[in-house]
Amino acid sequence: MLTKINRKDCFEKYKIFPQRNDYREKYFYPETFSYDIITINSKSARGHAKAIAIEFTKLIKDIGFESLIFLGDTKIPWRYQLNDYKPVIEALQFLEDNKVGEKFNGALQVDLLLLPTFLIHLFWLTRCNASLPYFYFIDERENIMGNFCKYGNIHINTLNENTYILLEDKLSQSEFSFLEGNNCYNQFSKTSAISGRKIII
């Protein structure tokens, strides 16, 4: 199930979500306990989207979370940018089908059943629609926080030592690997160019 949460209500309930206002040069990022970039090896972006969505959902379930909450770090709506690249068209249609309106910029709470599908679409929105915000995820108790980057890696923070120990243990039993040097790159191409990526100018 996908549940919409008003942006203001979300910030009142969950204090750790990052916020960014480039125009006013105002930024907020919470103090965290740990930071890692995790990924899985894939041969193509399409295969990676599916594989990392499934593996990350398994990780979230193993940690004991029942859902994740996603929110952009700016006020730009989820469906702000159109794109004629097929996976992005499908992602935008998924949001529309789940009653996410064109102006909605609040949070989306996604349960485990829908999470793999949602993450596949989030992968393509993040990868190809450069004018969108960074969409961060947290759990309901604010133990972890992170986001998927345009290269398909997961930047993940823990907010306390107990969650860090639990996460490290579950990661060691998963298909994930840590990105060496915490440097992201395009693993599906010899160049940094990303197929289908566009920006509104």
C-alpha cells in the first residue's frame, strides 16, 4: 500500500528529513551515526533496478521495518518533470495510478508489499529526471535514512549505534557490497553519460 502524507505534517512528525532551498541557501541534514554507500553488481541499468529493489526490500524486512517513508528535499512535486524515456513514463504512470497528483510534494509511505515495485520506479525517476529533488527515505522510528542516487547506489545512514550494528550484520548476509572509497560512478557505461537523463532549463 502507498499512503500520501502532507509535506508540513511529515516534517512535524519526522524531524530528520533533509531539507534544501538553493535559492535562499538554506540546508538541513541531520547528524547521523554512520554513512555508507551500498550497491550490487549488475550488467544493465534495467536489471540493476529490479535486482536492487528486491534486495533492498529484503534488507528492510530483515531489519524489522514494515514500511519506509519517502520525501523530496525540496518542494518540487514528484511528477514535476516529464520525460519521454519509456521507464520514466511508466514511473510517472505508476504515481498517477496511485493517486499522486501533479502538484503533490508530500511524503509517500510505502509498505513492504509494494516497496519493490515502487523502488524500481523511483530508480528511473532519480536516474533520468535531473530536475527532481533528492528523495530520502526513513523508517517510522527514524533509525535509518538514505537515498538512491542517479547511479543506482544506495546512500544509507544510521541514526544510532544499535541500528548501525544491526544493519552491518544484515548487510553481511546480503548481496550488497560497499562502494570502495564511497565514490559513485556509472557502472553500466564506459562514460558518465546516463541514457534518458534530462533536466528542465
